[in-house]
Amino acid sequence: MKKSILIVAVLSAFIFTSCKENAADKVNEENVAAAADRDSKAGDFPVMSFSESEFDFGTIDQGTNVEHTFTFTNTGNAPLVIVDAKSSCGCTVPQFTKAPVAPGDTGEMLVKFNGSGKGQVSKTVTITANTKSGKETLKIKAFVNAPEGVTPAASNVIKTNSK
């Protein structure tokens, strides 16, 4: 018992006396300046400003392929990078600008809808990007006519642009 107390006392004394170096003396001033610059820019985010965030295709026939191009501008202070864009179902396919969008520049998000379903149809596209919220949302909607016994040609494509 006495030996274990003695060993603990010696180890404690060794630990407390071995920490004589001042950590502040090891700080490199160049690294401090670089960290301050990095931290000052940490609040700079890109901002996706869409000319419209929702589009209505109106009334379309079932099976008719339609598409719409959403345009956006990076109104933030950092380059905008879109990581992914996913739709709420497989009938809607988004295609987006892959290259970073510099502040002040514009990009495009093409959304294709294959006219599936019937009646009032509403779909969302969720965009994952390096914006402050990390997620942006677009919406499309259409009223899909489902004619009895008539199948429209699959090659019909209606294009719209928000430009």
C-alpha cells in the first residue's frame, strides 16, 4: 500500500514538473494571419437566386414529355457548387450546371417531366449545394389529362425557358 502511494506521488510530481514549456512561444505568426484571413471569409456563402422557383406546365396529355429550364444567379460572395439535384419521383429528371458558378454569374437547372400520373400533379426538385442552408427547392406542376384508350406519341417534347 505504501509503495503504491509512493509511486502515485512520484508520477504526479513528474507530470506536473514536465509541463514547463509555454505553448504561446510555439505559435507561428504567419499561421495566425492565415487563420484570421480564413476565419473572416467563413461567413461568405453563395446564394442561389432563381428567377422563378415554381413552374406550371398547364394542361398536358398523359405521356407527353415536357421540360423547363430554371435560371439562377449566384448573388452570394463565394463560388456556388451544386453537389446534387434529386426529384421527388422518377418521372422528373433534373440536369444542372456542373461547373462552379462564380458570384454574379448565372447557371441553369433543366427539369424534365414525362407526363405520368393523371389529374393535378406536383413534383419537387431538391438541390444540394454549398449555400448557407445546404438545400434549395424547385417545384413543377401540371394537370395531366388521361384520355381513355389513347396513348400519345412518346416523342412529343414541349420545351419552355424562363429566360
